[in-house]
Amino acid sequence: MPLHLIKLAVGCESVKELKEWIAERMLTAKKKGLPQHHVHVTRMTPKRVDDILAGGSLYWVIRGEIAAREKIIAIEPFRDRDGIGRCRLVMQPKVIAVSPRPMRPFQGWRYLKTEEAPADLGKTSASGVAAMPEPLRRELRDLGLL
């Protein structure tokens, strides 16, 4: 069973904004002739790399709720110019909306077991939920209607 990571999307206000961020990064990568992968750099390298690469995803927490995920395709530890260990999380640049679930803030990333991960929203559900204004979606979720 794959293992997932969960991370805060700091500064991101919605799934739509996350998709726009990634699209912008992909456009920049294309102009530079780089592979079309979304890369997120983090300080700590996961120890359970094989479990994550067996089909794991990075789940994004946006404004206090788990809202979307991207499939992880590679994990690349490296040292930056200052000699500090870092890690590239390489993902397919496709954002998949998930059933929203509240999540308190935390630092860095955390492991997320498959059985604890929120389900993907179906294409019909995802487009309807994504089309809703964020405040309305959150209010409906808080009322147990979403």
C-alpha cells in the first residue's frame, strides 16, 4: 500500500490558485527546456522513499483543509549552495481535487497513510466543488453538507 505526504500550501488561497501556480511553473520550465514536472523543495528527506514511490501523492492543505493532491514520481535529496541538505519532491503537474477535510497547521510535511487519505472527488463533483466560491464551499463543509 502506498504512503503519502501531506504539506501546507503556504500562501495559496484555493485549489484554483494552486493549479495556476503549477501552470505558471510548467510554462517557465517549458521555456527553459526542462521536464514538465512540478518540483517542490523541502528541507527534510522522507525515510520511507520506496513506500511513497509505490503510488504515493503529496496532499496539499489549503486554508486549513486537505484540498488537493499531486502524484509523486521522484524524491531527490541534494545539498544546496550552503551545504544544507534539501529534497526535491518531483510530481506530475496534475492537481486532483479531494474531498475536503479540516487539518490543523503544522511545520514541514507529514506522512499520510492511504486509509487516512481523503478520497478523490469525481470529475463531476470536482468541477462543481471547484466552481464554488471558497467561502461557500467551506461553509457547506462546516455544516456537513459537503
